[in-house]
Amino acid sequence: MKLVPNPLVSRNCLALAVLLLIHGCTYSPIQEPARKPDPRVTDPSDAYPKEQPVEQPDTKTPTQRIGQPVTKPVEIDRERPSAAALQVLAQAEATARSGNYDQALLLLDRAQRISPQAGEVYLQMARVQYDQGSYNRAEQLCLKAIALSGKDPRFKKQSLQTLAIVRDAKGDSAGADAARKQAASL
């Protein structure tokens, strides 16, 4: 007698094997142990840390926050340009005085790579951009120089005065007055 395989039975066996395999992959014998209460705590509500109060969001509209720092600035000492950067700054200044602003900006980019945290580089870049008529770029560079001024009130005042000149050229008299007032308070 010859046995003939039944295709229905072999399909059912295959399906059962796949289900058992899947079930075996999803079953995890590892379980987290239950938390036991601390015997030193008499009140069960004190057993777990209290939730910290949630800070309320700022109720000012976005337009009221424009120009205000997100966090309080950290006062640092101002970084001075390195000797190599000072040489490049002197070359850039002479080049700008001769009217070759594009070459001066290339030299200032080089000085920026040498001393990226030196505010003098950004202030000189702002002056060259101002001379070229790029007032928006000059304003941004003045703000960068101010941010890098640290605890040096003389340099910060110089940067604010340059910012006031740039803002006047842009037609922003209110911004220029604010920069002058801030410079006068130093």
C-alpha cells in the first residue's frame, strides 16, 4: 500500500509550524520585578518622587520677543586675534583703504579662519561690507562682534557705534538710536 500525501494536511501543518514559530518569538519569559514599597516610608504617597512643577510657557507673542535673547548671555573674556590674524587684518585694512574691497574680504575670511572667536575680525568685516553698501550683512557682522566683545566695554562700545552707523544707513533710525543709547551707557 502506497501513501499519497494530502496537500490540505501538509498546508495545515506548515501553517501551524509558522504560528508556533511566531508565537515563540513574541513570548518573553523575562518579566520586570514588582516594586516593593520602601519599609522606611510610612506614607505610601512619599515612596516615589514628586513631579516637578511645569514651567509656564512665555505668554508674549512672537513679535514681542524679537530681538530678545533666548537665554541669558554668558560673560566671557574677549578673545584677541592671534599674531598671524593681526598681520592679515593689517593687510586687509590697507587693501580696503585702496578700494579693493573684494580682496579685503578674502583676507578677512582668512583672518576669520585663523582666529574665529576674535571680534575685531567681524568688526572689520562689517566696515568693509558697509563700504560696499551691504548694510544687512554689515549689521549681522556688527552683532557678531558685539556678541564676542565679552567683558571689554571699550570694544563693545566701538562695535555698538559702528552698528548705529550701519543702521542709520539702512534707514533704521530707531535701531540706531537704541545702539547709541546702549553705547553711551557703557
